[in-house]
Amino acid sequence: MIVAATKTFGVETIKEAIACGITDIGENKVQELNEKYPHLKDEVNFHFIGHLQTNKVKYVIDKVKLIHSLDRVKLAEEINKRAKQKGLIMDCLVEINIGGEESKYGIPPEEMNNFIKEIEKYDNIKIKGLMTIAPYLPSEEVRPYFKKMKELFDRLKEIKQHNVEAQFLSMGMSNDYCVAVEEGANIVRIGTSIFGARLYNMEG
Ligand SMILES: *Cc1c(COP(=O)(O)O)cnc(C)c1O
């Protein structure tokens, strides 16, 4: 599945992409998602792909199909609480910091199993897989990181837990999606290659 990464792009531009066959879009910021949502909700599925602040969960919980960026227990607790209030089960991906980069969010790969275990008590969350933003490297140098993600994903599939149903491996962006798909990604998040370069502070 392609999730079009639509940050900074306006509703009209996104509608053109939908006309070309895009069915799913990913937003990074809660406010931006909420601005676009009323104009697009009947035409496309929204995903949340950016860092999610706990106090903003309530603004996205009933709008998104999948949260790609579950990266801490506090966030899981809040998602669970809000999902319960709305009477829904929220599908989430666990974000992994596969490159161990300080500038990136996500849990370290070796902590995945513990993290999943800690979330077992949250009945209104379903863990549907993993997401990562790989280090920004030439394609052959990034490949080992995607391979490691695939190994983790296979390990997740082995975990027998009532709220784990591993199905999605979300990795690959404009610069590296070909390698990501070769290594087992089944969701890629593409911005630049669909919409062109982002001009920040301007509507695309
Ligand atoms: C912006 C963004 C993308 C897409 O990046 P491009 O390089 O423009 O394809 C993918 N994932 C996340 C989390 C993003 O913020």
C-alpha cells in the first residue's frame, strides 16, 4: 500500500492525487490533519505518521485508520483510553529506531518484545505491525537496516498476544522505497516523489 505523505500540501493538491488513485494519506501534525480532514474525509483514509504528543491523541483518535508512530507506553495508555471512550479499537504500528539515531523517535529494536508485553493490558489497541524511518543513506547502505526491520517483523508475527496481529511493515520513503519493498515493506510512505519538493510555509 502507498500512503501519500501530504505534509505541507493543500487540499486541492491532495484531491489531484486522489483522482490519480491515491486511497490513503499520512499526516505528521495533528493541527494540519484537522484542517484537511473535513474536506477529504469522504474521499481518502487518513493515517498519522508523525510524532504524536499524548495531549493531542483526542484530536485524531476517531479520524485515522492507522497510527504509525506508537513509541512509548504513556502514549499507548492515552490511545487506549481515548479509543475506549469512542468505543473503537485503534490500529497502531510500533515505531522502531532501527538506526539508533538520537535525532529520531522510536523504540530500540532490542526493546521491542518488552514494549509489546507492556501493551498487553490495553484492549482498545491493536498492534498491526512496525514502522521505521531509516537512516538517510545511499540505497545499498540502507539495505541492512531494512533487513533488520524484516527480522523484527517476523519476530513480532511469532508473538501470541490478544492485541497483536502483525500485518504491516511500514518503511520506505521517496529516496529508499525500492530497497524497502525489496526487503519486505508492504506500506511505503511517499511524499516528494508524488508531490514534488516541499516548500515550507507555503501551500503546495
Ligand atoms: C515526510 C515523511 C515521509 C515522506 O518523505 P519523502 O521523502 O518526501 O517521500 C515519510 N514518512 C514520514 C514519517 C514523513 O514525515
